[in-house]
Amino acid sequence: MRAMVLEQQRRPLRLADLPEPSAGPGQALISVSACGVCRTDLHIADGDLTEPKLPLVMGHQIVGTVVEPGEGAERFERGQRVGVPWLGWTCGECRYCRSGRENLCERARFTGYDLDGGYAELAVADERYCFPIPEGYPDEQAAPLLCAGLIGYRALRLVGDAERIGLYGFGASAHILCQVAAHQGRRVFAFTRKGDEEGQAFARQLGAEWAGSSEETPPEEIDGAIVFAPVGALMTTALRHSAKGARIISAGIHMSDVPSFPYEQLWGERVLGSVANLTREDGEEFMALAPRVPVRTEVELYSLEEANEALDAIRTGHVHGAVVIGCGRSSKR
Ligand SMILES: [Zn+2]
Ligand SMILES: [Zn+2]
């Protein structure tokens, strides 16, 4: 099968012809039709995350169809459309797993990091961690739901009932969460890079009440924020603009240092926090919610061979919505 392989960090991915994988017990062999590209992939490729399996097939927003269930795998039928997210396996035994927090599992394995992912024509996944894909979403449009959507959704829950919510960094995740938050009756203030007027117009179009640059002061204090951009200083920027009781949540796996700040800015029961990974429950909840909003995803599509260009698009930030790779054997371009 064709795959784009990371052989060494800080090196471009290389197109390779790999042996076809086969499904082990409890796994499904999946013919990949689309795979979303996440900022986390960039952190893996660029060496910010230091322990990937190598060589590695990245990609943890996989949409495809089951071609062969492994021994004892009965959850999905041949031909059924499934999604594979970042959380690929958990131990079920550690104190986190036993307390409903499998997202924090000590021994978790992640798709496209510890396990081969979806920048390939075929992938195998433990069927217990896969999700059925809601009908009505073409494969490419569904892919960003699997990380940008559902880890963003977990972050939104951590923000609590915040009425006025700031979204810092308007990429794949924010463009989905903006729609969800507006649907929940929240008031969204979207922050983009300075001068990104197109991005600000895009945010308003998706339900943001106000959009401006992260250097601007929002029209009102915010009751909560999700910081998607990997910039620690935005945590304190959001804090400065927050009302008492606000929760400021970082949604990224890697971020530059958070600068120090006077305690009085945190006083008033403000909380700084982070979101890590997902639980299967998050996934099921979000997959049921997305079509009800309904969340519409805007995607920029690349071919499998163009995976390096797709990563570059996220690196430079010139993306409207989400970046997705079309991996299907039929979509060879
Ligand atoms: Zn991701
Ligand atoms: Zn565990």
C-alpha cells in the first residue's frame, strides 16, 4: 500500500510502498478514504513531541470503510464506514481508566504516534476505539470531526457554562466549535492573527458575534476561553480579558511557555487548565451532536502524496477550516 512515512523527525515525510497490514484480534482493517491533518501531526513531525514510534505513519482523523474484521471483532461489518481517532488503546486497569478518565491513561497508545495512522491507503485499529460516522457527512467533511471536533468539544465542556466565550486561534477546531457554541446559545468572540481579516469574516459567518486580532480587547469580558494556538502568552491574554469565575483552557498538546502574571489576574476563582486527549464517551456524544447542530466543516483537500504540503499549510496558518488528505485508492491524483 502507498503511505506517507515519517522516518525521522524534522525531515519531510516520504512516499513509501509498505506491506499491507492485517487486522489482529479485535481489530479492523480499514480502507482509508480520508484523513484529517492536525496541528499535533506538525508537533510530531517537527520534534516538539519527542517519542513517536519510528518509522511512523501519522494521521489520527481517519475515515474509511472496514474491509476485514480481525478475529473476534464483531462491532462493525464489512463495508461499514468508521472513524479512527487519536485515542487508539487504553489499559483499562490504571487509576485513570478505572475512574472514567481513560483520556489520561498511563499506558494509552495514540493513533498516528504510538500506532500507525491514516496517511496511508490502509490502516488497522482496535474496533473498540472507533466510531461510526454520522450519515450525511462525506468522508472528507467527516474527518475533521474526529480530533478538531471532538477534542475541541471536550475543551468546550471544560469551559463550563461560560456565556461569553473566547476562541483564540481560528483553525480547524475553532471553526467547528464556533458553530457548536453558537448552537448552544453562547456568545462567541473569535481571535485570529493580526491582519487576518479573511479569518475574522469566516468566524463571523460561522456564528461569532465579534471577531478581531488576539492583540485586541474584546467588546466585553469573557466567561471562558479555549486557546487553540500553541502560544502560551495567549493564556494570559485571555485571562486579562476574563470575568470572575472564567475558565481558560488550552486545547493543544504542545504550547510555548506561559508567561508569569500578577496573581490578582487569577483571583476571583479564575482557572487556567488544559484538555488532554479524549474518552470514547466524548466521541460518541460529539458524533451524535454534530449532525444536530448541524456542524459543517470547511476542508482544504490534498492528495496522499501532498501530505508535506498539507502540513505546511497548517504551519503557515493560511487555511480556511481544516486540512484533509484524500487517501482512497480511487482518489489517486
Ligand atoms: Zn489532533
Ligand atoms: Zn489506563
